[in-house]
Amino acid sequence: MAVTPSDADPGVFTAATGTKRRIANRSVIWQVVLLLAIMLVCVFPFYWMVTTSLKTQIVALEAPPVWIFEPTLDNYREALFEDGVLRTLINSLIIAVCTTGLALLLGVPAAFALARFEFRGKKDLWFWFITNRMVSPIVLALPFFLIARNLGLLDKHITLILIYLTFNLPIVIWIVTDQFRGIPYDLDEAARLEGASQFTIMRKICLPLAMPGVAVSAIFAFIFSWNELMFGLILTRSEAKTAPAMAVSFMEGYNLPYGKIMATSTLIVIPVLIFALIASKQLVRGLTMGAVK
Amino acid sequence: MRGQASRKTILAFIGPAVFGLAIVGIAPLLYALWTSLHFFNLTKLRQIEFIGLENYANVLTDEVFWQAMGRTFFLLGTALPLQIGFGLGIALVLHKPGLTILKTLTRLSLVLPMATTYAVVGLLGQVMFNQKFGVVNQLLNGADINWIGDPTNAFAMIIFWDVWQWTPFVALVLLAGLTMVPGEVEEAARLETKSWWTILRHVQLPFLIPGLVAVLILRTADTLKLFDMVFTLTRGGPGSSTEFISLMIQRVGFRGFDQGLASAQAVILLIITIVLAQIYIRVFYKEV
Amino acid sequence: MKRRVLLSCAATVALIASGAVAQSDWSLEEAAKPYAGTTVDVVFLLRPGYEAIEAMLPEFEERTGIKVNIIKHPYENALGEQVRDFVAGGDLDIALIDLVWIGNFAENEWVVPIEQIQADYPDLVDPDLDIDDFFPLVLNAFGGWNGTIYGLPFDNYSGLLFYNKCMLEEAGFDGPPETWEELKDTYGPALTKDGKYAFALQSKRNETQSADSFARVLWPFGGSFLDEEFRSNLMSEESQAGLKFRQDLMQYMPEGIVAYDHAEAVNGFAQGDVAMITEWSAFYSTVVSPDTSAVADCVEIAPEPKGPAGRKPALGGFSLAVASQADEDEKGAAWLFIQWATSKENAGEYLERGGVPARQSAYEDPALAETYKFVPALVESWQEGVPEFRPRFAEWPEITEIVQEWGTKMMLGEVTTEEGAQEIGTRMEEVLENAGYYSGDKTLAQ
């Protein structure tokens, strides 16, 4: 064991703790300053987004920008009710919820098999699933557009729900496989001896234990789907138009209604931020799963 | 006995997912492969013609394509070290004991950038970095920096937003790694040396490696995919200074309508992605 | 096919038979009766001319019972959206055609020629349609391809010189520059000082770069994109002179002009930071309205300056055409809408609400020039002008991407005007080669 303070000469001890305390104080102050700075940098853009959304076009274009002004909700009224942002928000919600559900439905059993069964080509299969997460959407957007066109599936919710599987399914499989692998086998030994099917074992015994992982992957799938732009831009037009695609459509080179663009942005971002904050514990756990392996 | 299951059972579990992903993931790829071997222009569908590898030859010899690719990796090479540097700093600050409430609040605020719609980040960038009425120049003491219209500054701005959005991710991953260091090991080390650097290198680093690997994989993939934020912020400009690979393919395929050429570019991008993913996963994720 | 032939035969017969009788008592309400309840889909831009028609639309819908479903897109997405819709056999019943898209839309047969419509739907043709009343240049450039008229001019522009009279007077000028040389050599140095700039040329890397910046300096100096054999003419002395002139002129423009789209250029002018801009007529309402402009009282308008090759102002604008993919009812309803929106009768109100009609009759009243200062310059610009200011053939979407890329690189000094022109030339000729212009498969029309 190392030397503890009590072993040292009492006089030296007081002096030492004095300096130490001063150092400690100073470092606490630094820590507070740094923490506040981090928070400020993270939050400030949102502050600016919201305040800009409350400005009229003239105020928004004032140079240098003003911090105190008379706020107006006109941008929101216009965006929601005149420009149809409300409908695109609903579309985004429908699509994100459905694709998340579908990804879980397909992904959880697959993850169970990958975690618990031995079979040939397992590694390659897992690798293939995961690689999909890394494929740039533009690679799929071109051909998917042509296929959807041939099948008459353009501008339909189902099209986005399906194509979002390309990034949602890998997330679910990655995270949930990991989770299933952590569940000890002896737990379901008894059930197996009683003749329960693998499906029953998954549903009754393993799934409840893997629920945290399932929740994490669902949260991710939802957020990624909600935020997606490129497929939404290319595969929808009006009926199934998503909120991010809508936000982009105000960018006419003739006149940039910054207040309205920021109002729409706020409407898109705030729900997902609230959701992320509520689920932040799971979110952080999900993010860091790679870190603890 | 682990892993005993009949073929049928395995298929029942894994079949639907494979089938699903094959339909949305593989079928389009095969179609892209077919398209890439043809002259295939959306506005000239009557002239579709098999041209063999001509599109590929065009892509491989097109300096513009390789410049976009180089730019993409340059972005990765500049943004990632910054993210790791800042992320590590933030993780260390958060790892220091004390100030529980403040630290919880900080952790919560770190979640925000990551969850933000990427397209909105770009729109926000347009508003905040505008030369005249942008708040960034105001905060820089009324500087008159032309962010969006200058190639170097525009690139710096893209780096800024990428770092803003993804440093929290790196920080949280590394923080999780730091909490894995057994308390007694860390304490013992602290008594031996005051240098945080020594502690970081010799005690904490081994626990950070898996996290860093995950960061490397995901950031590489996301940089190759990067589209939304740049599309809404600079659209690849000024000139080509922020035209990254995904933007370029989008331009060729959906603005020039040359789907054949764009498909060839996409296939080449896919090959690069798979090779990188293979290397990363085979090297770092041995255990699966 | 047979059915269509029969139909049009029947239609022709009906046309001859009804003749003068139908003309006298034609009314929109009567003509629209069979189409009440039909919905037609059309893409609109977020620009003043579209807002004007949108504001007038309730009257049309009430009189006809036809519902017009407007899908709004920014210009930069509008071509892609429409191409994807037509390729996919989507719901658009009306095509919105920028003059540079006409070759593309016509060659793909996505739009129906006016003559065809007139033959198929003789009862729907307003006897007052008076196609000859459109400015011929505008009708042919915006709506016509290879001698066939497809669309009627709807949202019409000519490039104009907007200048800030107060700033010019203060610097000792009584009027705007007559030539581009004068603008650069005399007005440039005198007006560029104290954070103000003589000129701003919107040059962002999108259609703005090709149309507003690149093409604008080619033509007045005698240059052009293509020579008579459809080979690149960008290396010619004249084209190079124009491109070099643009490089030179940049010293009198704000920094970062390469990122300026219309909004930035107009805003710079409206804030009094820039003394002159060459912009589309459509911006008139923005720069003279005190709500959006700090210099409303100082705004004056002239035709674009002349170059050594004369005045070759920028030409741009949109026509509306009936889409081939629409069904019989939708085609009829679409035609009625197009005819109404571009009619002589509505031109006055359209102008009042911020649109720019292409009807000659709309500008006959000399008093208009006092209310709308841009009218004389506009009318003058539409007398002469180059329809192929930007080539209007089907290959333009590919070529404009090339021009945008290398045009901005040129401006940034990343390549010289020669290197850039060489690049554009090679790539452009490759596109044209593939299209079959050099093998004689395709007629040389632009």
C-alpha cells in the first residue's frame, strides 16, 4: 500500500493539504467553467434556431443580428397550416414508427439466431447485416427509385418504411445480438428439457432479459428514420413527403425565408430532442456498447 | 449444449430478416450493377444501350470523382482527430469526481447535437454563419469573415458542424470506457504520479481502445455517407470545395440524370466501403 | 392509337362545323362544365409570378369547378421532381417548363403540342386566345421547340440592369452605364469603396452560375457555347474575352460572389451595399417595396449594358404545357387552366399582383411605364434577344452541371479561363457526341 497522509509529519501534512485544497479549488472552478462551456456550445445553436424562428423576415436579416426583439408566432402559423408542414410531420411519424416496428419484428429473431445457434456462414451473415449500416444511401437511392417507379411505389409511405430497413435492421441486429449473447444458457436449460420450442424460449425467457437492448435499438431506429433526408427527397413528392424533405423545399434561391425555415426546423427537431432526452440513458448505453466490449 | 437447432428452426428465425434485407438491400444493388453497364439516362430512356465497362472506365479516369473521394477522406482526417481530442477532453472532465448535478446536465446536453436532424444542422449553419447577419461573425467581435463563399472557410465550417454534432458521441463512448477502469487501479496510479498524461496512457488507454475502434468504424462510414448537412449548407460549393462523394453521385444521377454513370460511381463507392468495413471489422472485431 | 385518330378526326370535323357559332358565345364556365370536379396537378416555384396566380386561383376554381393542386418546389428541385414524375408516369397533368428544359420535355414527348390540344379539344379553345399576342421571341423560346409550340409563356423574365440612382449620382454619374466596359472601367472604381460595391453578379453553383453569370458574359462579347457544327466555341477569342472580363469585374463585386444566389445579390442591392445588379424582371417588386428594400426610392431600371457584340440580355422564363401522361379529362382541365392563367384578359391583374405577363397587349398602355419602371426596358429586351442564350436542347441538364462546376472554379481562380473553358468544352462535346449530334443522328437544334 502506498503512503497515506496520516503517516506523514503532521506539520507538513497541514501545509500540503492547504496547497492541495487550493489546487483542488482551482481545479473545481476549471471543471465548472469547462462543463458550462460544453453545455453552452451544445445548446447555443438550438437557442439561435428557436429565436430566429420567432423573428420576422426583416428582423431576421438585420445585421448585426439582434438578440432582443418582439417575438412573433407567424412563422409557425404559416409553416404548419399554410405550407403543410403539419402533414409532413405526421408522415414522418407514421414512417418512423412503422419502420422501427418492422425492423424489430424481423431483426430480433435473427439476432437471437445469430447469438444462440451455430451454423455455417454465420460470421459472413452477421458481417453482411452490419455492412448494410455503412452503405451510403445514394448507392441504393438510384436503383430503388427505378424499382419503385416500375412497381408504382413512388410517393408511398410503404416505400420509405421498407427502404429504411437497410439501416434499421443492421442496428437492431447489431445491438440485440450483443444483448442476447450476454444471457447465460443455463437459464433456458430447464425450459428446453421440458420441451419448449426455441421460439418460446426466445419469447418467454430471453426477450424479457434482452429488453434493454431492444429498447435501445428501437430508439436508434426511430431517430435515424425521423432524421433521414435523401430517400425522403428522392422517393416522395407530396403524399408521403417527410418533414426533413419539407424543410429543404423552402430553399428557393429567390428569397430565403429564414424565420420560416427555422420554424420548420424547430418543429422537426424539438420532438426528437425531447424523445432523446427522455431516453437519454438508453441512448448513451446504446452508443457505448462498442466501448465496453 | 449451445446452438443446437434444426435447419428449419434457424431458417424460421433468420429467414425473414435475410429476405427483407435482400429485397431492399440486394435487389437494388443488382439493379444498380445492371444500370452501371448501360448508357442509362433518365431523360433518354429510349436510348438505353449496353456499353460494357465504359461507365467504369469513365469514373476511374475522372479526376473530379477522385477529388471528391480525396476530399471526403480529407474531411475524415481533419474532423476525426478533432472529435477524438475534444471528446477525450470532455470525457476526462466528466470523469472527474464531484459536481454531480452539473455533470448530469452536461451529459444531457451532449445528447442534443447527436439527435438533431442532419438537414437541420445545415440550415442552422446557413443562418448562423451568414457573413452579414450571422451570429458567428458577431460573436467573433464583429469579424467580417466570408464563411459560405470562400472555399477554405466553407470547408472549415463543414468541419465545425461535423465536430459539433459528433464530438458528443465520441465523448460519451470514451466516458463509458473510462468508467470501466477499475477504481482501485486508477487510485493506485494517481498516488504514484501526478501526470494525467501518464495515467491516461498507461492506465486508461487500454480501456479506451474498443471505444476508439467503434468510433473509427462509425465515423468512417458516416463520412462516406455524408450528404444531408452539406446539401443544405453549401450544396458542395463554392466551386467544388465541399463536394463530398455522396453529393457528387447525387448530382450526376439526379441532376445530370446520368444514372448509368452514377450507378458505376455508386458501385465503386460500395466496393471501397466494403473493403474498409472488412478491414475494420476483421481486424478489430475478431470475436464474432 | 386508333381511338385518338378517330377522336381528332371527329374533333376537326366538329371544329369546322361549329366554326363561327362557337366563337361568339364561348365562355369559360360553359367550356369547363364537363370538367367540374377534375383535379389537375402542377409544380409551382416559390417566386412572385406563382404567388400572383395562386392569389387569383380561387376565381378560376369557382368559375370552372376544376381544382388546381399546386405542388411547390424550389427551382433547383423542380426539374428533378418533374423528370422523376414523368419517367414514373406520375400525377402531374401540367408541365412547368423552364426555357432550357423544353428540348428535353419535347423530345421525350412528355408534353402535348398546342396544335394537338386545339385539335382534340376544339370546344375548349378560347376564341380570344390570340397566340400572336405573345412576344414572338418569348413564345418561341419558352414554349417552342423545333418549330412546334408546346407551352404558353407564363412566368417571364428578361435580364435588366437595376441601379441605385442615389449612389450613382453621389459618385457623379447622371445615368447608368451603356456598355459593360464602361460599367467596369468607369463605374467600377468610382463606386467600389467604404464597404460598398459597384456591382454584384449572382454566380452560385447552380443554374444561376450558368444562366446569370457564365452566359451573361459570353454573348455580349460575341461568344457562345457552341459553334455551327456544335463544337465548343468557348475557346474562341470572343468567348474568352467575355470570361476574362468577368474575372476582371470581380474586383468590383463583394467577396464570395461565387456563393451569391439571387437572394443574396438582390438583398445586397436592396440594403444599399451594391450599386448595380443585373437581375430578372421578376425582382422588381422586391427592390421597390419599402418592406423589403432600404433603397426603394433610389431604384431605377435600364436594359442590360451592351458589349462589343451588342446588347444580348439574359433571357429566361417558364411556360406551362399539358402533360402527355394526363388522362382525357385532366388534359382538358389542364388546358383550360393554362389558357386562363396566360390570357390577355388576366394579364393586367397578373402584372398588378407581381407577375410579368408576356402579352404584348398588356404593355400597350404608356401609363404603365410610370407605375412599373421596368416595363420599357423589358419590352426593349424582348424585341431582340438570343433564344439559345443557353442551349435549350435535351442535353442541357448535363451540360449545365459541367458549366456550373468549372465556371465557379474559374471564378475562384482554381483554373484559368482557358483551362476551364477547355474542360467544359471537352466534357460538353462528349455529352453531345453520345447524344448523336456529330454522327448526324440528331439535328443540330438548340
